[in-house]
Amino acid sequence: MMKKELPVSPRLSNADLAPDTEQKWGWYSIFAFWMSDVHSVGGYVFAASLFALGLNGIQVFISLLAGISIVMVFANLMGKPGQQAGAPFPVIARMSFGVFGANIPAVIRGLIAVVWYGIQTYLASSSFIILLLYFFPQLSSLAQDSFLGLSYLGWIGFSAMWVMQGIVFMFGMDMIRKVIDWSGPAIYVAMFALCIYMIDLAGWDNISFNLSSHNLGGWDAISQMVIAIALVAGYFAGPTLNFSDFSRYCGSYQKLKLGNILGLPLNFVLFSLFSVVIVSASIPVFGEMITDPVETVKRLDSGMITVLGALTFIFATVGINIVANFVAPAFDFSNVSPQKISFKAGGFIAAFGSVLLTPWNLFNNPEVIHYTVDILAAMIGPLYGIILVDYFLIKKSQIDIPSLYTESPQGQYWYENGVNRKSIYALVIAGFAAVCATFWVTELANYALFIGGGVAASVYRFLMESERSRMVSLQLARQKS
């Protein structure tokens, strides 16, 4: 219950941002969340690409396990304050950035999600079009003319996926939880069936866990393994950053950690295994390596497998899009103006924004998407560094929940007019370092997440030394009383 001396500000709260007091999610829902996040066309291509780095199968799996273990550690760390307070990511960010300054990390994360929401919807529409043409082949004529760079058939597919995701989202977080609870296992069943079918076509002797034409050794292999580890951590950086959006619903921190163990190391390695087997089988079956699962399904002669595969990748992509790219901006944009923008309104702002970006043009122009996404992504590492140092080292894992929702100067997170300038300074300095690493020092580009996070953590802790001393004094005073 909110303290009377710290009145709840309507500029900082609504029903969606307020603490979740029920916290009904168990370990399985967290496990299912990560299944939805891993199981996607992008995840399939990403996992398969790691086996083409010139490493042997054992080296790749070691890299996968190391990388995903790092992700799990960060998921445990980023999820803890959300579970403790029952609050989403933008509210948790108020602890370090100030009650109004938190709009900065919220908007950064929201914009990244909008870009990827559009791209993932576009990728899912490719699978939908396969289904459409399978049942209505006469619609292929609609692929000849286009509008804004997308064929009329493409518009039908994109619109259908856009509406489908919107319907699920309209029913709220409880419906989203139910969808991810069953979609993850269903996708595993379909992936297993596709895997067995491809092995039957290719022959087990033709399956290899090394997709590269050459093998590296010595320090070259070690450097590629380190790069692979960094790539895995970077791939999950977005959803892990705003993991509080989901950990807030979990009943206990122990359940949260169990869900993370099953959903990250175990789930990711198993999905990667299925992915590399299917990609490896594509070489003898089609005469070339195909890393795009949609293209693999399209080339198969079996109608049943084609339909099953298309449905699998539709639901897989819808799953990751809702949990990673719909929920995040919904909370983030709602945080900007809680009384005017609800959770659902925030989500649809992101959805409409994704259409205005014409994601098919972004996806088909690697240079544009490279600069757009990489600049935004370079800011993710610094956000990790600031939020984690603030919560664990400065605030000593203590959260004053009433202060999260008040604009009273007596609130612990008011700082200067609701903004902690020191966190902004750390973000700018570390963001600049990460952008430099991304664009001007090619050898460090893969490590921008860690560079940004490390610089931000160091700068922020230095700037907040006086605050840390104050928190230690408060803690000692509490213990004495």
C-alpha cells in the first residue's frame, strides 16, 4: 500500500504500471516465455549461423552454452527487481534514472522493439503467404504489382499477421501467458517432426554439426568461440533488458530462476540442435545449404509438411513478436504518459509505428537497418550497467515502492526534478564508447554490449559514490533501530 506522505502521482501510475499483487506465474510460464523468445525464424537462422563460423560441433555447443549461461545470469539479475516490486521495466528504471528520467531508457527500448516488431511481422507473413498460395494458388498473380515496396500479396500476408497479433494482445497479459504456455511445446513437436522428415530424406550419414567449409584451430578457434559467445549474449540483450515486464508476474524469485535455467541453457541448446540438423540435411536434399526455414519448407514436396512447417514458423514468430516486441513498447510508451496511454494503447502505437517504418524496405536494405538498429542497440549495454549497479551496489537490493509512483520531492527517486543527471551522464559517455566500438573499431564491434555496459557501470558507480554512502548510512540506521 502506498504511503500517505508520498501520494501517488497520476503522471506516474495507471492500472498497468501499478505493482502486480497477485503474481500468479510459476516457473513454467517463465520457461514458456523463453521458449517463445527462442523459437523464431530469426532464432533458427541465428543458431544455424553459429555452426558456420569455422568451429567444430563441440566448440560451437561449448560457445552456445557459455553464451546462453551469461544471458541466464543477466536474466536473473534484471528479473529480480521486477519480481520484488511487481513492477515493469520502465518503473524499475525510475530507481536509477529518476521518476521522469526513466522515460529515456523506456523510449530507447521501445524504439528498438518497434523496429523489430515490424521486421518479425514481415518475416512471419512469408510463412502465411506459403499457406495462402498452397490453398489458393491463383493468388500468385497479386505478387506482380506492389505498393510502397511491397506486393499486394505481401500486403495481405503482412496485414493478416498484424491483425492476428493485435487480437492476441487485445486480450491482455493473461491471454498472452496462455498463448506462450502452449505454443512453445507445440513448436517443439513440429520441429521434431520436420527434423525427422529431413533426416529421412538426407540420410543420417549426411548430417554434420559443422556447416563451415573450413575448420579453425588454435587461437583462431578460440577467438571465434569468444565472438560466438558475445553474439549469443547480444542476440538476447533486448528481451533480457526488459525482463521485469514478465518477472513482475512471477510468484517467487526461486521459481523465476528455475524457469530461466530450463528456458535458456536447456531450451536454447536443444532448439539449436534441431536447427543445425535441419540446415545440415538441406545440403544433400536440395544441393545447397539453406538457413532460412521458410525457404526449406517451401521447397519440400510434401503438402502436409509444408503446411505444418508454415504454421510452425507463423506461431513461432508471433510468439517472439508479442513477448519481445509488443509487450515491451506497450509498457514503455504507457510510462511516458500513464493517464493518456494505457498498456494496450502503447502496444498499438508500436504496432502502427512499425507499419509506418515499412519494415520490408528496412529488411531488404541491410545498410539502413545496420545503422538504425546498431545505434539503438549500442545504448542497451549502458542501460544494463546503470540499472544493475544502481540496484545491487548503490541501493543494496532495497526498493522503496511508494517512491516509484510519486513526484513528491521527498521520494527516494526524485533526484533533481525527477531526473538523475548522473545516470544520463553515464549513459551518454558509455553510449558514445559503444557506438565507437560498433562503427569505427571493427575488431570490437561484437563486444559493444559489454563495452557499453562496463563503461556505464564504472562511470555510474563513480558518480554515485555519495549516494552509495548515503544508502549504507540509511541501512545501518535501520539495523540499529
